[in-house]
Amino acid sequence: MAAPVDLELKKAFTELQAKVIDTQQKVKLADIQIEQLNRTKKHAHLTDTEIMTLVDETNMYEGVGRMFILQSKEVIHNQLLEKQKIAEEKIKELEHGLRVLHPGSEPVNPGPPMRRART
């Protein structure tokens, strides 16, 4: 009778290992995405800071694919602010997902105490 229990334990352990590996990969991917979004947000902020030093009537060129489109300073400024806002929202979503995935970030409800079988 010990053999079926051992097989069940082994199966449960392998399933748990697979879940752990999957969770670790998701956490690593989310960390990489958060880093990339932080870089994007910082780049947009720095570009916006430099643009704001220019005269208001300055026309600028926006790169679109293989061409450039003439835009006003205000349009470029609004696009950069929107880019920062979107990046911040995505970062918050990813951080929320990390709190759900990452062990130890939230208290775990252990459930009822286990009883030992009498031997």
C-alpha cells in the first residue's frame, strides 16, 4: 500500500515543481518588462524636459516609420506625456501581478491545522 501513496506524492511533487518553475519565469519576465517600461518612461521624461526649454513656436519633426512629420511643440509634448502615463499604468499592472505571483509578498492563509494520524 505504500507504493501508490509514494506515486501520488511523487506526482504531486512534480506538479508543484512545474508550478514553481512557471511562476519563477513569470516573475522574471515581469521584472524585465518593468525595467523596460521604466527606461521608456525616463526617456520620454528627459525628451520632454529638453523640448520644454525650446520656444513655444518651434516646429519639430516626429519620426514615423521611415519618414518624418512636421508637428508643433505642443503636439509632441502631449504625446510624450501620454507615453509616460501609459508606461506608468503598465508598470502598476505588472507590479500588481508580481504581488500576486511573488511568494511572501502577501500573507498566506495556512488553513486549518493538520492532524497527525495515530500510529
